[in-house]
Amino acid sequence: MTSPTLVWFQLDLRLADHPALRAAIERGGEIVPIFIWAPEEARPWPPGAASRWWLHESLANLDRSLRKVGSRLIIRRGPSQAALDDLIKETGAGAVYWSRRYEPLLIARDVKVKTALVEKGVDAQSFDAALWHEPWTIENQSGQPFQVFTAYWRRCLKEAEPDPPAPPPRALRPPRSWPASVELAALELQPKLNWAAGFPIAWRPGERGGQAQLQRFLDSSLPEYHQARELPGASGTSRLSPHLHFGEIGPRQVWHAARRRAETSGQSLAVWRESKFLQELGWREFAHHLLYHFPHTTDEPLRVEFRRFPWRRDAAFLGAWQSGRTGYPIVDAGMRELWTTGWMHNRARMIVASFLVKDLLISWREGAAWFWDTLVDADLAQNTLGWQWSAGCGADAAPYFRVFNPILQGEKFDPQGAYVRRWLPELARLPDQWLHQPFAAPANILDAAGVQLGRSYPSPIVSHTIAREVALEAFGKLKNLNHL
């Protein structure tokens, strides 16, 4: 008689395309789905506040899905090893299966867990559910990790297509006696103050929500993705990032669903593999490749010369940036979208990041920490890559002399002001000509629009022209400038 299997859910909160769950079914015997809340094991990067909100909703949805197939989710508190040991004793489990994680501390934890379980005679196995390519499987001709995306992606495209995703199980064999479970509410993942009131309006966490979002994107936005993706005021992006982060949908599912849609539109495989949407998903893979090979980059720059950079400490500037009160509308719109919805358009992310590290000369670490706490899709690999790219200190980074002009960026990517007017209603009546630079508008224009600079909307906290020159001088003083 086959002993029970514990399926340890982490960031793989779905039933379809779940290799660990599929392996447990094939092993036979009873299956006990479990989740262990152990945020201390991920320090100094435990889930942020917005991520905890999403996690609560996603776990509730996972439990509902499991109950529909005759099972349920058992929740325990960490440490993970102790929780697993207790569950093995209580259930008589002879196997523990889970999906691999790629954050440095969690890799180390899982190695220790697997070693301890195997020593006790438990069948302990981990599976790939989060990526197309394991980070250690892609390397350059010298056998080294890539640090430039284009070269990395060319190498990835030589690989075979991902395997087709497996369907969800129709039924799971429950244990004869269920072990005790901590109530989800007892984890206190939800905010005590209702600052997340806008989240349920913007999002539908869970596996069904991820599938629905993918279908909406394929139906409405994929054909124009290469152009519309740059416009924060349009619905041109997939908005799949939180669903992918929490594993409510897997990258194999996205690949094959988008590939089928491309086929129905007559697009060849060669053209599909060069598509912008596929390439953007490739950046997600690249981020995990970098984090695996350069784990120190969560807190230290990849380019060592940046350790000497004289970042500014200014609580007032940082607070103005965090609250969307910099006086530059495209920056403030992005930060207010973030606070309201827990998400920000990618173009806006680049703009606000450039403003923090170049115009304000505040460390990318401060930006990474704020995004980590406020993004529902906060992902350690992608957060690290994005912020080090903006600061010029990471892999494939933006050159030091690239300083986004927030006025020109707004005029180029939000020309009719749909994005700014949505998130900054106090500027909604300004004509397009002045919307991205209200501080330059004539007094009569401001009066007609009901804008009072310094009162209803702030004056710029810095002059971009002067800030750019100061930034260029500071970055230019770094040694080995030719490597920037």
C-alpha cells in the first residue's frame, strides 16, 4: 500500500500544469496539499504588504479549487522543516513533492529540507513549474552565465518549445483523516487598515482569475501588443505578472495559449518566436537566470564600481516620490497607480525609477524596497533586475547618460493624457500642451483648469535640467567610465 504524499505548495498556487501534483497522483496513494507560512525564511525579503494581500486571496481560491476535486489545503506555520516533520508524523507520508524556488535563501532552505527528508527515508523531490528554462541550463560558449539579454535570448530560442501543459486533475484522493490546519485569517495577511481597497477592483487573484486575464489579453490586446504595450493609458499589456509570480498560471500555459492564438491568425512559428510578447516573457526568465548566478545583487550592485557611488539620503525627496508628489505628472501618475492598484505599467516603472536614481540621486535600493512592499507582482528576480538596470549598475543596464526626461516621456507615451488624467484628476482640465508640465503653463491656463501650483498640485521638487547635469557629473566620476 502506497503511503500518502505531501504536496507542498509555495509559489505554484494552481492545479493545472503542476508537475509536483501530477507526480503525486502518479505515485498513487492519498494526497495532502499543504502550505507553510514561514516569511522569516525569506528575510531580508519576506513578502511585502501588497504581496501578502494577494497571497491571502490566492490561497483562499486554491482551497476552493481543491475542495471541488475532493481535497483541501492544510495550512501550517513554519519553520518549514519542523512543519513538514510534524505533518509526516501525523499523516504517515512517505513522500514530499514541491515546485522549485530560485531565490537564494530559499534555494539553500530547500536543499537542507531535501537532505533531511532523504536521510529519514522520505521520497523528497522538487519540480520545475515556474520557468521555461532552469537558470543553470542556459550558458554561453565559455560555460558562463549571460549578462546581456539579447545574447541570452538568442541562446534560449535555440531550445525546444516547452512541453504542453498538463490539465488539472479531476479528483484527488484525500487522506482518511485530515491533519489540523491553521485558519487562513490567522496568518494576518490582510492589511489592518483598508489601504488596499482598490486592489479587489483591479484584480481577481487565483487560478481562474489568471486564466481569465490571459484570455482577455489574447482576445483584445495581443495583436497590437508591440505598439500598445508602451502606452500606460491604454490596455495594451497582459497584466499577467502577479498571476505568474504566484504561480496561478504557468509560463508553459502562456506560451502554448499565445502560440495557438498566433497560429489561428496565420503567424508562422519563426515569426512567433521573434514576437515582442514572447521576448518580454524572456526578460522574466533572464531575471531568474541573473538572480541564480549572482545572488548578491538583491542588495549589492552587479557592477562593483557602483559600490562607491555617493547616493543621496533625503527623506523629503523620497517621501514625495513615494506619494506621487514630485511635481512631474507622469511620475506622480505612476506612483499613484501603484498605491491604488498595487501595480504599475512597465513604461511608468522605468520613468519613475529613472527619476528616483537620476533626478533625485537616491539609491536604487530605496526604490526596490518600496516596490517590494507595494507591488502585488513583487518578484525578487525581476525587481532586482529592473532597479539595477535603471541605476546602470546591473546586467544589460541602461547607460549612465540615459536620464529619462519626465516631460518628454509623458508627451511621447501619454500624448492625450489619458494616464495622467486618470491618476491625477486635479490636472484633468489642463490642455494637452501643458498637462505634462503644469509648472510651465501660463497663469490664466492654470486658473481656467483650477490648478493651484503648490496647493492643489505641487511644484517640481527639482529642476530636471539641473538634476540631469548633477547626475551626469556624479556618474561620470566613477572609475572605469568606459565600462558603464
